[in-house]
Amino acid sequence: MASEDASEWMVAAKLGEVLASDRFDKGSILQRDLGLSQAFCLLWQNENTGDVAGRLRPNALTASATAAVLLDLYVLDKIDFDKDIKHWMDKTRQVITVKVKDVTITGTYLDQALFLDIVKHHEAAKGKPRTVVEWIIHGSYERKNSATIVLDSLVLHGILKRESKLFGRRYPIVNANPKQKLVSDIRQTVLLNQPVDGFIWTLLKLIYEADCCTGKKMPLLGMYFAVDELQMIKENTKILVTVNMQSEQVANEDGDCSQSFELEVIG
């Protein structure tokens, strides 16, 4: 597995921050009708056009969708994450590997999205795990990538429909209620400072960091807030999703993304 796109490494690092946060709560995620990966892809979909921009090429959004699949499998106790501290020159790095905890299939879209491949590798490699980065690359670079399989699951749920077009496909909305509920929860959290549960916090973390990787335009959050709201949204969300990896970890004052200074998490 090889990639020239640094976004997979960044997304893997942010997944490590999710796991380290006490805001990440399996119980609140299990209570939701949608998985984290389904919610992420639903918010990625443009409700006006049905397009899911960038779905077919590896980028921060496909990487984040794959990371969300890994988190969904972790919430279901199908996989576990092993963290190992590595020292190289003057840097301390945390390498995160994916281990199979239960080989029984989930019976959901998560099997085709990534889990069957994880189990296959687990059995063939005799338990030698791959890193989070490697699985994110795998899920982003497959011909039918993890994001596409997640979107197709939303079609099966009657939330989206799938339409072919000259180049690729679009996913128009059929049932707007699930998306409206997600958008309402997010707006109340970052605009009105309402209490946030583990599901929405993790979803916001994934969305915000994916937006950071793609530049200043905020392609995800920017779809759900007015132009005059965006600066405040960026600031509020940054504060909300920044994770203290160690006691000295603080938000990056010069950039948009949260940043860990003492411990570099690389997946």
C-alpha cells in the first residue's frame, strides 16, 4: 500500500485523538439509527444536486469516511486499536494498529465497506496487524471504496437514491428527515452552545478535520451555515473538537486544525 496524499496520515492522527478523548462515547453512538460513517457521508452529499464531490478519488473526505467505518467497527467491538509509542530521532510517535476482536460478520454495510478485508488479512497474516493509516489507504483506494459502499447503504435505507450520470453517479435525497436532524443537532451545538453527546462530537471532529485538510473553503460545514456564520463556526468547532493528547497539548493558534505538540500520532 502506498500513497502520496498526506491526508491519510492526518486523518489517522485525528482518529487517534478521537480515541484519546473522554468525549468519545460508544453508548451514545450505538443509540443512533445511523452509524458514524453513514452520518458523515450523508452530510458530505450535496442535498441540492445529489453530488458527493470527490467520492471517486482518494482525498481527505474518502479517508475520513474510511476512518468513520473503523470507528463504527470499534463501537461494535469487532476491532480494537493497539497503540505503540515509537521513538525516532527527536520525535515521539504513537503508531496505531488495527486488531480483529471478533471475526463474526456484522451483517451490515460495514462488512463490505472494510471489515471483510480486515478479517481476511487477519487470517492470512496470522494476526500481524496493519496500521490505521494502511487501512485508511485501503478503504480510500479500492475501486469501490468505503465511502461508496456507505452511500449505497443509505440507498438501501431509503434515505438516498442512486442515479447514474455521464461521469459517475449522484445520490439525491429521498427522505430528508435524518439529514435535517443531523444538521439541527450540529447547528445547536456550534451556534447555540448546546450540550453535545459523543455521537455528534465525534461526527463534528471528523467533519472539521476533513475540512481542514481540504483548505480554507470548509466544503462540508460550509454547506450548512451562512457565509456570515462561518468564521464563528470555525472558531467554535475548533475549540470543541481539540483534544488534549498530553497535558501540554493546545490548539494550534496559527492554523485551523487542532494540533498536538508533544506527541505525534501517526496511525
